[in-house]
Amino acid sequence: MEDILRPIYQERASQENTLGVLIIEKREKSIPFTDTFDAILLIVVKDAVQPVFIKHYSYQNKKAAMHIVTEAQLNEWLLIGSNRKVIEWIYSGRVLFDRNEFLHNLRVELNEFPFNGRKLKMGLEFAKLIRRYMDGKSFFKNSQYLDAFNHIVHSLHHLGRLALIENGFHPEVTVWKQVKQIEPEIYQLYYELVNSEEELEKRLSLLFLASDFLIHSRTERGIAHLIDVLKTKEFWSFNEIASHPELSLYSVDLEVLFEYLVEKHFIEVVTIETKGQGIFHRNYKAAEKLLNKK
């Protein structure tokens, strides 16, 4: 297979802009990390007009896909976790070309999982968890149990991923296999929600009770990155928060997260008078109980 694809990747490897080339081959009876293709060529480049360029090929009744990805796009995927398969590709792919050990160093960094990067990933995952959890609770209160179930399954998924990141692991595509080994308590919640023969309403009710404790016990660690940023100013308007280069990564989950943290007394509201009588600007700061913590 590599011999057939060699002319394709060699042309790219000869270009100064190319940082590394990996080939990921389809494995029989395995989870389809290659998106049904027999082979994936992952080519990382320094710069490109398009951050992602994909081309498909056919050969010997097989098919291959070439993904040309900029270094910036790859780093964004690894940071935000929006393309989990790329982690599998970097770990399991065979290196065909590696300029100045770019891919080697990337694998080392993934294995070491620096703590600062971990704090941000935990914050992003915690925000997604709260968004799904709060939406699930709202559906449950309105007796929309199937919609509540859908959101709670997703919230448990984010809770499992959060626990893995906290323990220094990158969540993989087969996340529940990891969670079962590392955080069996969360796995058991998920298993019982999905497999229990109890009525759905009762299953959800019990799960909310257990999840409240698990989420609360992880809140301070989950928002450490957010609090680090808030500590740099006395107080913030929400627009300043949403426009911050790092906090903007939290995207649509940010407002729900802040309301949850205000309710749980991790963030305090600072009100400032406006020109309108009885109307105040609503600003935010880290709660006093967190300000002195490192």
C-alpha cells in the first residue's frame, strides 16, 4: 500500500512547507478510525491557504484519503478536542516523513500532556458538561424524558472525558473503555442509565442525584483555567469575557457556565449603575473564596 501511495506523499515531503507525513492503515475488525478508507495520509504543513485540504484516491479496488492540515489547525483540534480521530492518527500512524522531528516531538508532548494545556481542556470539557446537564435538567422538569435522556447521556460523556483529562489522559474515540478502567464510578452511572430496566423517569431522577455530587466535586478543578483568567482583572463585563482570546474558545457554552457558577457561588456578580433608572450593568469576578487559592 505504501509503495502505491509513495508518489503522492513524496511530492509533498519534498516541499519545505511540509512538517510531517503519517500513514494510517485500516485494520480488520477494528473501530473505523480511517472513516471506512483503506488508508489515510495525514500531511502536516506549516502554512496553507486552506487549513484543511482533503483529496480521495482509488487503487486496486481500494480507496485512500489524503488530509493536508496546517500546524495551527492541528493544534486547535488537539486543544479543543473537536477532532478526536486525529489523536488516534498521530499515536497509531506510521511516520513516513518527519522534518526536524516535528511528529516525534508532537507525540512526546501528547504523552506528557503539560498541565497548563490540561487546565484549558478541562475548562472546555466542563463547560460542555454544564451546558448538557442544565439542558437535561430543564427537559426533565418539563417531563420531556427522552430529550432529557439524550442530554444526560452527552453530559456523562463529557464528565467521563473531564475525568480522563484530569488524570492526565487524552480522551480517545473509545472513551468508555478508558473511563471504565480509570473512573469506574462514572462508568457505572452511564451503564445503569443505559441498561437499567427501571422506568426512564426514575433512572433520570436517580442519576441527577448522583451527578450533582460528582459535578460539584469537580467544579473547582474544572474551572481553574477560567478563574486564572478572571483573577487578572478586578471585574469583567461579559463581552470582555467572551472576547478574551482563551475564553472565546468556550464559545456558546460560556453564558450557561457563568450562570451555573453564579448560582453555585464560584463567581460573583458586580452591578454598576447605568443611565437608566433601576437598570444596572452586570459584571463578573471570581468569588472571594477562590481569589487566594493558587
